[in-house]
Amino acid sequence: MSDPDNTYDLVVLGGGTGGYAAALRAAQLDMKVALIERDKVGGTCLHRGCVPTKALLHAAEVADSAREAGGFGIEVEFQGIDMPKVLDFKQGIIDRNYKGLQGLIKARGIDYIAGEGKLVSEDTVEVTNDEGTMEVTGTHMVLATGSTSKTIGIDIRDRVMTSEQALTYDEVPESAVVLGGGVIGVEFASVWASFGSQVTIVEGLPHLVANEDESISKALEKAFKKRKIGFQVGVKFDSVEQDDSGVHVKLEDGSVIDAQVLLVAVGRGPVTEGFGFEDQGITLDRGFVIVDERQRTGVGNIYAVGDIVPGLQLAHRSFAQGIFVAEEIAGLSPAPIIESGIPRVTYSEPEIFSVGLTEKKAAEEYGEDSIEKVEYPLGGNAKSAILKTNGFIKVVREKDGPVLGIHGIGARLSEQAGEAQLIVNWEAFPEEVAQLIHAHPTQNEAIGEAHLALAGKPLHFHN
């Protein structure tokens, strides 16, 4: 018989972005909620991912600004990087957000249960901690156990690390090999290069950030060459050896790259093993929990959100899915989340943002003759000139139809993802966006100018 004190409307297994979002929204909707977490609430994003990496990237931007201050008439002497102080800055950001999140959970009346949770039936999680074992029962369950860095069989120790170890690495490596040219790899390459490292990225696919529009990938490669960040694409990793002199990374073409450290940044995999999911009949595919468009697993009232669900592994996607599930359980019938409409950002220097379809995917879906595109160069944007950044805004539309995708590359362009997602998700026509007035001088004007061009009235450049 269930203990009424341990019976809830919703039990959430995992306190990362998706899990705590589901818990907070459910509590807001007057549900009795339990949130089970074996580590720290906030998950990967707050403690080992988005937040700490962006703190390091901001420190890297400050370092670059100090080096380049003379170009703006500012006399500054750059003396180097104090990594322990940089790490203190990073940790301060984490600690402040962690404290705030703990306060929110307590204020909403959510029962936070620390311990190792395991699904033992369709409505029960068994939690083990230092005090023993207890059973927590829920009318509805949300699985949100998150992800971890992939290692592809590489021994992670000493000079060979994943992003989690790199976030606490207390020195600037003289040289580094970054295995993986996706978001995580190029962000760390950007940080270390700004801190003074000689970095080489190794990527098996034909381009860096290969999931982006190809023109964006090529622009990033051009920018990285200018920054003297080395990269080899279209070549696969073979093995690594390390000794007192550093790491020796062998590639399948027989070449060897020597460096002080190797960062393994080949993506993240779902954390689903050992939680009893398959024992309860939940379908897994390569470790991912399979769900329908309403995040249902097909077993009882069990839902899954975040990085354990196939698709984009982004904190804001997890957050949205958590809210969606809470509202679904409450009977509010929220609209399903459209994956392509989720904004995607890479916070390297230069930054990349994208929403919607790339040119290639739009052509595949609508036909090459049925789409139009424009690339508006930031060289024609006054604020970008002030910031001394290059790049462009690219807009893809269906001919005589709505905008299908917006992509951008340049310093600080992550802030333009907001308007871009409204345009794409509301299926706006370029002619409609062209009527909107964009403040001058801002980089936001570049979005307006690109849509003016697609509407047939380019003013500041020839399409």
C-alpha cells in the first residue's frame, strides 16, 4: 500500500532543465509534485554545460577586447590569463543561479528528493540515498535523466578530457587538439584560442558545424583561419597516446598531431541505463527514449523530455518540453513543439544562430526551383562596423511564400535569434517583415534589410 505522503500528481525523475521546468510549471498548475535528483538541481546546463561554457566565452571575449583595444583608441596592456580567477568568475555565476533555482523549487512547494531513482513500476520510483530506500508514487511520471559526454572508447584521464574536465582545467594549454567540430568543439576551440592556445580541430565530416547551413559553415572556417585556429575536416580520428611531453593524436590518414591536451568533443549521449526504463516496457533506441509528438512513452502515464529524447540536445528545448508536459497533464492541450522552429546558437567568435530550414533542407523539401534566398552582409550594417565584425544574415523562403529559415554569423548575433524565431514560427512573409521598422544603428537592422531584399526592394546592397 502506498504511503500517502509519498504519493503525487507528478513525479519527475531528473532535476535538469527539462525536469525542473516540468516540476515548476506543474506546481504552478496546483499539482502535488516530487522532483528526484541524484546530483544537483539544474543538471548539465547549469553545472557542466551551457552556463559555465558561456562564462568562459565571455572571459575570452574580454581577453580579445583587451588585445584589440588599441584599434579603438583605448590604451590597455594585455598581461595574460589568470585561469584560477576565470574559474572563480565562472563558478560564481553557477552558484548564484543554483541558489536561485533551489529557492524557486522550495517556494513552489515542490518536494525535492535527493537520491538515486529507479522506475520500478508504471507509477513508482524507488529512491535510494544515505537514509535508505523509499518508494515515491505518481499519477503521472516524467523521465528527464539527461545526457553525458560521449567518449567513443577513448580513455579519459590526465591530458585527455571531455568538456566536463575542460571546464575545471586550471591552466591555459599551450596547444590543444579538439576532436569534434560541432558546437561544443568550436566553442572550446574559440575560448582556448582567445586565451592564447594553438588549437587544431579534427572533424570527420566535410565541414565544421556541419549541421548548419553550408554557407555558415564555410564562413566560420574562414573566420577561424583568420584567427589562426587550425582544423582538419573530412578526416577521422584513429588513436591517441599521451606521455610527459603531451598527447599524440593519430588520424586515419596516418598523420599525427602533437599537443599539450586533447579535448574529446564528439557529442553527448543519453543517460538512461540503470533506471529501469526497459524493464517497464519503455522503448529505447541507442539509449534514447522514444516518444510521440506529445512526449508520451506509450507506457502508462509516463512522459520523457530533454536530452534522452531523440533530437536537438538544447537546454531551451528541454525547458519547453518540460512546460509542455506539465500543461498536457493539466489538460491544457498545448500545441506540439516543432523541432525545426527551435533556435540554435553556437557561441564561438564569431557567433552563429539559426532557426528553421537550411537552404539544402528547404530545397529537398520544397524543390530547388521553389525556394529563394538572400545573404545580407554585415559589412553594410553600421553597428557591425562599430563592432568590427564580418558575417551575414541569410534568409530562405518559399517562392511567393513564407520564410522557412534564418541563419546568421557574426559577433554577438546570438541576440538576433529572438526575432528570427518569431518570423519562422509565425510563418511570416518577407513582405510582412519588410514593413517592420528596425532600430538604427543595431545589428537587428540586418534582419530587416535581408527581408527587404527578399521582398524585392533591397536598399543597401545588390542581391
